Amino acid sequence: MSGLSIEIEKFVNSLPDALVITNETWNIISANEQAIEILELKESDFQSQSILNIIPFHDAQVFQSIKTLECERTISFEDIIQHESGFENRVNIRVRKIKDNKKTYYSWLFLDYSEELESKQRMIDFMAQLNVANNKIVESANQIKIFQELVNNLNQGIIISNSNEKVFFINSYAKNLFLFKKKVITVSDIIKCFTHSVNVPLDLLHTHLLHGKLKSEVIILNQHDETETRCYLTVFTVENNLDPHKKSLVWNFVEMQEEMEMQQRMIDFTAELTSLNRELTKKNDEILKISRVDGLTQINNRTYILELLDEIINHANGGTKQFSIIIFDIDDFKKFNDENGHQFGDVVLKTVVSTAWEILEDNGMIGRYGGEEFFIILPNLGMEEAYQLSEKIRKAIASETCTMGVICKNTTITLGISTYVQGDSIDSLIRRADLALYQGKKSGKNCSVKS
């Protein structure tokens, strides 16, 4: 590789950023693939092309500092690279003077700032979404606090137990009524405090509770002073809308001498409790949506689409079911942002997602994998079926026009496909699809590639 040692060749080809190696007179002798693509270099021009043809050196002081740079020392500066196409981009250039086999070389590392700026903007957007979610959580917490204050001021006992038969809420009235000695209270602990039950025998109380309904006069033995209180007990079920399998039991104890007066209050309380529960459920649904949905495209975000993939893999391991995934990204997306602005870039993202979603219908799940990259899960589809669907999506997007005002552009996508095989992990399945995507990009873009 132009006379370089094997060690330097490996160094040049392993870096993810653009790297150029020059000789002592600054003539180019080597460059990695990233540099050849980004800086529009031609290997045939090596030795005859100087680094001065690439870097304009707007700062003369930087130029002089590099000329006098000592061996094994590095200098860093910013400059603007002008491409033949007229496109400009600001880069950070790190120059290091090195010696190898008694020869002097310079390494020039080019770091593109444009991706860093996009990354910062994505972080700002994410923090804004996080702040919205935090406000929702605080609002829900305030609602819970209001609920607790409301119930604690009632002149009747309220206990709430979960589906595991553990008590997670007990109001002040019920605490004084029972005076439990234990910190962790269960449904069995409540029943043990009953010395008598009028409507339902004591030994059948627990069986009735399994059905979520109970009405009975009971006598409660106070665990501290062993005094007894006759109460009318009503137990009813409150469902969790986020998880229908999890239900809570609400225990309401009304002392018999106040039964008629409290009956109406109980009706009012139940209505208010139901209203609060609906409101809390609504807030929780909103928070859950924020945590699972990409704000711009309104499809699954990276975290949730990978959770779905993990579930499908766990279900598939040990079985015979097959499924496939597709990873695709928008070709030359950065060019849309650079030439037309980020608002048009958002239009492109939304158009691509809308078109893919329309083609996909009920055949799979789609999520935003990151930036302009997307992820599709295709349950029950093998490689050939997945490839046919991939091509259908690709052609539909290629024929779709992205429009914002007077700007009308067409875009294309490149897709990589992999099919699950027994023993696959998330990483191995994604790695194959990612490699297929890379091959598609390398072979000219706007294509579907099988792994």
C-alpha cells in the first residue's frame, strides 16, 4: 500500500473516519475508503496530489504550526472542505507527524461536524419528550395524592388489596378500626380479625372474595385493645385497564349505626373513585405511549420494537415457527437535510413511514431504529415472502413524491433481510440484516438484499 508498513496499513483501514496519509512533502500516498468517498479522491492521483488540494488552510498560523510539528505530536484545527459538486462541509482535522522505517509521514484525520450537530438536535428533541413524560408522571402523582387525602378524610374504613392478596392501601379510619401489628398485611390477616359474619360464614369468606364480590355484616376484633366493632362490609373489584389480568379489591367498612347515612356517601365515593381511576388510567396510557412511540413518525421507537423482537425470538426458540426482519434506511438522507433543511427531512421520514405502513398492513410491525433507519418484524414469513414484501415496499416508496411547499423530491431506500434460524439471538439476527443492508448500499442502493 504505497510503501507503508503492514502496521500502518491496518491502522488506516480500521478507522471509521476519513484518514489520509501523506509523505514528508504532503503528497498523498494512501487513504482509507471513507476518505476516498468523502473527499472524492482517486487512487490513481496518489503521489501526484497534495493535501493542499483538499484543505484550503484559511488560517495561515495553522499551516505554519503543521510545518514545524514535531514527531509523534498532534495538532487539531477546523476548516471547510469544498467538494467538486460545490457542496461544503465543516470538518475537524487532526494532524499527526509519525515516523516509520526511518521515513516521515503525516496522518490527516477528518471528523465531520454535521453528524454531531444532528446528534445534538436529536438529543434536544429527546430531552423535550422526556420533560413532557416527567410532567405527566408528576401530574399522575398529584392525582394519587389527592385520592389518598380524599379517602383518608372519609368516616369509614377503606382497604385496597392487589391480585396477590397483599394490602397496598389502608386509610386512617381502617387503621384505627383494626390496629394491625404487622407492617405487611394480607387478605388472610383481614379475615382473621373477623369474629363473626352474618350473611356469609367465616370459612367461606375467602371463596367469595375470589369472585370479587362480598356483602356481609361482620364483627371486627381490634388487634390492640381487643374491642369489637360491628360493621357492614362491602368488597368490590376495580379493574386495571393497562393489564386486565390484574385486579384490585376495595374493602369498605361502615359502622352499622351510621349505615343509612354512609350509604349515600359510599355511592358518591364510588363514583369519584371510578372517575379518579379513569383519569389515572388515561395518564398512565399517555405515559406508556410516550415510552413506546417515536414522536415524529408515530410508529414504535427503537426500545419497544426490540422488546417485541425479543419476545418473538423467545417464543420461536424450541419451536418450528419462522419469521423474518428487515432493516432499511433512506438513501442519501443527509443530502435532503443539507439541501432543503431539516423540516423537509422530517417530511421525507413521515412519507417513507406512511408508505411502508400502508404496504405492510397486518403482515408485521414497524419501528424507527434510529435517524433515517427503520426496522420491520414479519411474523410467520420466510425469506422469499419477506423479500417479495420488501420489494413491494421499496418500489412504492421510490414512486412516492415527498412534498413541502414548492419542494418536490423522490427518494429511495435500501433494505437488508434476514430470517430467523434456531439458536439465533437478537444480535445475530440483526447482524445479518445489517450486513445485507451494507451490501445493498455498497452495490448501488435502492435494492433489497437477502442475508
